[in-house]
Amino acid sequence: MTTKSTWPLALVLRDRDAGLYLSAVVVSGFGTSALWLVSGVWVKDLTGSDGLAALCMLAMWLPTLAGPLLGTLADRGRRKPLLIGVNVLLGTLLLTLVSVDAPGDLWLLYAVLFVYGAAGVVHDAAESALVADAVDSSLLGDFNGLRMTATEGMKLLAPLAGAGLYAAYGGASVALLDAATFVLATGLYALLRVREERPAPPTGSRRKRTVEGARHLWAHPVLRPLVLAGGATMLCAGVNGAMVYAVVDDLGHSPAFAGVLYAVQGAGSVAVGLLSGTALRYLGERRFAACGIALLAVAVALRAVPSDPLALVCGAAIGAGLPAVLIATLTSVQRQTPGPLLGRVTATANTLVYTPNVIGLAAGAALVELVGHRPVLVALGATLLATAAPLLRRPAQAERTAPRSPSDASPA
């Protein structure tokens, strides 16, 4: 396998297993993004309640808090059968939603969404571990970048398709679409040619096995600063996200203009995903993350200036800057974590990085009412620059001294 080309799409798709993984991400991501939007609309139509509609997102997100515990499931057996089993489970569960047609049936929708979120935590942990085994270590940055591109691309397309399908045939049709995507993803995972050895029987108590992922992250000189920076960045991103309608109002547009800003932001994320593999090779994980956070800082602060062209540029810059720390953190976790621990470490890292985003959304909703969006955006920019500075100042020596051999990520 050659890695001389600098075009990540060619590098990754030349690898058969990487191409199958990305195809599965595109397929299942399409169904997930469609259901993510439609579930809230479905509940709103049945009940007229904004609060009950918002509970759909909470039901899907809540299991992330149990990431360290759920991640242990990804380390107890072979990951390929687990991925196949999770996809079959979700495809089967989604079929039960065809019976939801009255407010009294919403308990079933919430239950399915909760299991959906929990299965997603296990799925992401197992997938990260299996990718580290199946994909060449030199291609992990390219793969994770293209995975981000695929995910963001589906977020741009799938909600529109889901909304159209819902308007024509109702929520059950979107559930059936999502179920079909999981069936197709199951077939793609079954085609993988990865060879896995059965893990050794677990030792120690369940609590001890659960906290091992957190201990590995905290003790590792490369992973700890990346995960902490990722959590701080997502906290600021949550606060920034709560400001979007105030920014739109300051520009003199209707709330619908937020859709334009989100679309531009998504385009920025797609672009950085295509370039991240090359950037990681030249900069390394920490410097790539720091550059992304610094770009995000400048873009967030400049949103305080009421200018349409500047708002669009800042939207694209936010979309390009924010994924950098996420891609860098996941790639570093895959490269720096022993295979038997990788499921737990991935799930723990995801909990520590993504949970602050929800806290930031809640804090931002309060701050925009209390002090207005402009001072908050400027303060966020300064905070993000402070977050990026330690990653830029620290020499790359820690990365050179920490174990980086592919065998560390896949000792088998």
C-alpha cells in the first residue's frame, strides 16, 4: 500500500476495508440524520409540545454520559460481530415505530431513541477499535477526516430528504428508511476482511475495567491535553451555538437565515475533512488541533460584527476549525491506545469531549438573555485562544517519545 499521494480520498479508498467502512458510515449516517430531525417534528405534530419534541434529542444524547461503562462492551469480544449485531438490533427496533400514531405511543419512540443512543455509543467505540486494526496506521487521519466529511455531508442532505418523506408518508416511513440503512450497513460490515483474535477473559471487577479507559487518558502525555482541549472547545462551541439566532437578528434577517449559516458551516466541515489527513501528517495531532481551535476562536469573535459577508466567512471558518480537534483527538486515541483498551478509551474520550457541548448550549441560552451575544462571542474567542495556546507551545517531543507503533494500537 502506498502513501505517497497527498489526496486522502485516493489513499483511503485504495484500501478495501476503509472504503467499506466509509460506505457504511454514509449509509447509516443518512438514516440517522433523517430520523434525528423527523423524530422531533413527529412528536410536535402529535402533541403540539415543544418540550416533548426536545426530549427526542435528550433521549438520544443521554446514554453518552455512560460512555465509560458502555465502552467496556466493545472490549469484551470481537468487534466485527458486535458491529453487525448492533446494526441488526437497531434495524429491528426501528420497525416497531410503525405503530406510533398517537400521543399515547410516544413512550415507545422515546425508548427506541434511548436504545438508539446507547447502541450508538457502543457502535462508535467498537468501530474505532476495529478501524485501528483494519486500516493502516498512516491512513487513520485520512479515514477520520473523510468520516467527518461523510457525516457532515449526510447532515446537509438527509434532513431534507427525511422531512420530505415525512411530509408525504409520515414518521413511520422515515423509521423504515432508517431500518433499511442499518440492514445495508450490516451487509457492508459483513464484507470486511479483518482478522480478529478473541480477547482474553476480563479480569478484575466491572468497576475497575470501566475506569481503566479514564486512567489511560489521564496518564497519557499526548491524549490528556487533546481530550481536555476538545472538551473545552466543545463547551465554547455549545455557547456559540446558542448565539446563532441573536446573530441572525443582529444581521437584520429572519430566523430562517440560520439555515444558511448552518449550511455554510457544514460545507466548511466537509472541506476540512478532505484535507485533515494531509494536515495531520505535516502538523501532528496537537498542532493540527491547535490551529483548528485558533481558527474557531477568530471566527467566533468576529461574529460579533454585523456583516453578512463576514457572517458567511465566519460560518465556513467555524465549520472548518471545530472538527480539527475532534479528528485529531480520535486519531491520536486510535494510535496511542493498546487494542484491548481501545473501546473503553474511545467511549470515555467521546463522553469527555461531547458532554460539555450540551452544558454550553444551556449556558449560552442563559447568557444571551443576560448580557447579549456580542460580549459573549468576544469572550468565547479569547477563551478558545487560551485553549489553543498550550497545544501550540508544547514541543512535539511528547509525541515522539510516546508509543506510536501500529502494534500499540493493534497488538494482535
